[in-house]
Amino acid sequence: MPTLLLQLSDLHIREPGRLAYGRIETAPYLKQAIATIGRLPQQPDAVVITGDLTDFGRAAEYRHLRDLLAPLAMPVYLMPGNHDDRVQLRQAFPEHAYLGVSGFVQFGVAVGTLQLIALDTVVAGASEGGLCGERLQWLAQQLEAHRGRPVVIAMHHPPFQTLIGHMDAIGLLDGAAELEALVARHPNVERVICGHLHRAIQVRFGGTLAATQPSPAHQVCLDLAADAASNWTLEPPGFGLHALPHGGRLVSHQVASGLFNGPFPFHEGDRLID
């Protein structure tokens, strides 16, 4: 049985009944994603949520999030994004000891046969992200300590250009080159998984793959014009499932969130005749 790490991102939970951006109630979409997770034929060993857990980082939003996540039976690892507040996050989830008590929310945990390393990219009061020397040094120590183990690095801001101009302007603006050089020295890094973009995007990075996942609610519009408007859309929502077979390479699946017709069996005789 492979190790299964499920990735949710960019939940943007508001207080019950409140709308994100004045238009979308995000909580029902998270409920739909959690129901989809419950229907997976193989249940994940853990869930990591790569930031933007809430929309404004308010205590009431985190209380609502806590209730919404309650059906998940496996360990859930929470990470802040630029819409979050570290203090409120820690206060709302006091039993999540990996969050620490102050400073950056960074941690390393074993998930089955892989090591999950969560890296804090939040810059207080800003939409863009950054990695200072302290955070990069911490990551270097974590990678050195786990050289013999497959590693997944999780972060909110993606450390690469996506060609979606208004999102790149608030991407990881500091430390991306240093991060890539560090990752390149550790071939056991199977994946760098990110949030922030509300889309599925993949790129080669430091000798491995770096990728973002869709939101379980709204998505950023796909427009590669440098001056594209900052818009969102209700494209189909989803999340990621990262599977590591014993002794093998990490395989990442994008999962559509919701109910769909099927499954239907394939039969050898089911062929269209002209």
C-alpha cells in the first residue's frame, strides 16, 4: 500500500453565512471536498492544507474551519497563507502542537514512508511571500536530517513564475533562487507542493517538480497576458493526492471535487459499431 498524502489549499473560509469577495460562500465547497475525500477507495494517511485557510484570519473564521474539518479522521496539518493570522491559527488549534507557540509556522512530520516539511512563506501584512535566511537555514537543517528519506516540501507561495501576471506579482518574491539551489542539492526531494494560485500548475524546479493545486472553491482565471485582470472563476474545484509506493517515486494525482456519474465497468464487448 503506498503512502498517501492529500493536499488541500486555499479554502478561504469566512464566518458562517458570510461571502468571500462578497459573492461566494466557500464553506459548502470545503464540505463537498471533504465528502469526496471520504469516498476515495484508499484513505489518505494525512492531509496537509497549504495556506489561505481563512479569508481574513479572524478567530470566528478559524472556529468555523475547525468545525468543517472535524469529519476528517486522519491527521490534518495546517499551514498559513497570506490570508491567515499565525496567532489566531494557533489559538484556534491548540492541540496541533506542530504549529509551535510563536514565530514562523514550520515543521517536519513523518507521513508513512515520506517526510513532510512545511515551510512558512508568509510576509506579515503582505500578499506576496518571501523566504529569509532564517527560514532557509531551518529548511537546510531539515533536509540534511532526512537525506535518506523521500521528502515533500510544502509551502504556500509557489517559488516559480506562473505567467499569470497579477499572481506572479504577489508570488514568492524573495528567496526562490536560494530555495531552488538548496533543493537541487537533495535529490530525495520528491516534490515541492504549493498553494496560492487556485490552479493546477507544474514546473521543473531544482531537479524535481514544483506544483500548485486547485482550490476546493474558486479558481484564478487562466489568462497569460502580462496585464490580465485579477479575476476568479467557478471552474471545477479539486485537490491533490500524492502517492508514494514503497521504494518508488512519488505520483501526484489531481482529484475533482464533487459527485459524478459512475463508476461504470469497462467491458471488452463495449465497442461502437459504425
